[in-house]
Amino acid sequence: MHFAQKRHVASKQLTQNATLATASTHQRILYLSALPNEILLAILEDLDISSLLSLCNVGTRFQTLAYIILAKRLLNNQSCVRLFFEQESRWRFTVDLKLTSVNPNTGQFVFTPVKPTVLRVFNSAILRNPTLQKIELLGPDVESLKAQTNFLSLPKPLQIKTMGSYRRCFSLHHPSTRTTAFSLSYDVSPTPADVKATRTGERWLTPVAFECPLVFFYPQTNSTSKVLQWMNSKFARGVQLRSYVARGRKSSRAGRPPGAEKDDVQVKPIECRETIDTKSLD
């Protein structure tokens, strides 16, 4: 068989295998969708938090089921949200918060500090305001989320100029829902009279609550990662075909007479040329 024909047969076989694998996956999803919610809840309860968060991107029904399980899981286990605060890259603080309730009006998760924590920050014309620098989800069954060490895309500034209670609302761009709103409540008070201030303009910042929807913790895949995954899947097929052609050339050379050293036909490597639609990746 000619090398070009072998390439065509191999390409056709790979396409058929990919089609069968995709059809098999769709059938499994249809079988799961046919099950009642009670059975699905019993099945999904064995998943860890990171797997449940990934399941939320499958569809509305699985998102609702995962929401119920995650709310119970976060209320009862040792998982917590850790907030990282920073001012001028010099003063750094961390606060651990645990899920204590779910807002019945908005459906947002409400996290409160595990123990009262006071942050000593400073208000000055030559110093920038403190910022919420980083947010992590920690716990015994969220190890696979370690790759995503920060759920914030940019630091969020905090106001401390005047004393009082604050509720700062922020927005976060998420690939699955475009915009996600979350808030941080905190109190700003002067330095107590029985405590010596370290410098002028000192403020005591006390975190009170952190509220966010469940989508805030969804695994985020940016456009660059999607393009790389697409390229890997496309070019892996070309690599498999090249290795198949190389094995065919090697076997054909083994059956040649002693004087034949070069191939009469030069086989060019297969190139995968397809147009990437960047709009569909966002």
C-alpha cells in the first residue's frame, strides 16, 4: 500500500475513534440526566469539593445539586476561605473565614472569621491604602485547586480614611458568567487608648464577613489555556500520523534489496492548519 494511502487510512481510523468516544461520553451524560435527583445526590455526595465545583459547569441541574452538597460540606467540614491583605508590600496579614450561613435573599455564601482578628493598618498621604490581595480556598479535599492559588484577578483597595463600618462590593470577571459580584464587610476603628500606636494615622481594621456566590470558586480556564488545549488535541493527531508513517517507511526499507538506500517517494510531514475562532473561546 502506498504511503499516502496509509496516511489516509490512519487519519480515517483516528477520526472514527474520536467520534465513537464522543458519542459514548454523550450517552453516559444522558444516562445520568435520566436519574432522579435523590439518586444523583447520593452519587455526588462521594465527590470532593474540587470535583463538585467542576461539576457546576456541566449544566443548571448539576449546578443546583452541587450547590446543595457544597453548602452542607462547607458548613460541616474544616474547609475555609483565607484572605490575604497587604499594604505597601510591607505589612501583610491573613485571615481565615468559615462558612456560617447562606443568604436567603441572594443565595450567596456568608463567611465569617474563625477567630476575631485585628489588622493594624495606616492612613497617610504617602502610603497607599491596604488591599485585599489574594483569596484561597483551603481544606482537606480541595487539593486539586492548588493550581489556582488566587481567585482574584486584581488586588481590591480598601477604604480606611474615616472610622466606621464598611461593606465594599467588588466585581470579578469569570469566563462562565462574565461578571461575579462579591463583598467584604469590615470595621475601621482608632487605636485603643491602652495600646501604643506604632506611627501616626494608625487604624485597626477588623474583618466582619465575606460574601460571594458559589460561582466565585468555579475553576477558571482563561482563553490562553483553551487555545493551548485545542492545539495539543489537534497536533497530537498529526504526531500520531507521523509516527505511523515513520514505522511504515522503516518496514518498507527492511524488505528492499541491498543497493536501495533512498526512498523514491518523499513523504512530507502532515500539517494541521485550521482557523482558531477566538470569539468562541471567550
